[in-house]
Amino acid sequence: MPSFIECESLSINYNIMGIATINYTIISDTPDPSIHPIIVADGVIFNGIITSVYTQPIAKTEFAENGPWYTTSVSMVATS
């Protein structure tokens, strides 16, 4: 079950209190990929909670040899 984070989708924004809002997209061959509340970006470890997950199929992949592919958009709030 291959899956990966689409690098261009990774977005990290800090508020004035130092709390990070992190958004990223996972590409996978399953509509239910493994999502963890810990992200490591540029050597910084972010630990938080997942606030939203939205999955949708990728258009025109429904007839792929191993079945359709999906994008899963993830948002989380974390501290480093």
C-alpha cells in the first residue's frame, strides 16, 4: 500500500504563541492512509493533534491496474 506526502503541499504557519498549523496532502492507493500526529520537517519535530482529514479519489485513476488512487488533505495543530 504505497503512500507519500506530496512535498509541494506541506505548509507550516506559526501564530504569535508559537503554535503551528500544518497542512499537507497524502497521495495513496487507499482511501484510509495511515495518519500520524507527528511530523518531522527540516529537522524540527512537530507533535500535535489532527484537526481535519478529507479524502477524495484522483480523477481518471479508477481503472488503474491496482485500483484507484486518492488524495487525503490533512490539517493539524502542533508545537515544536
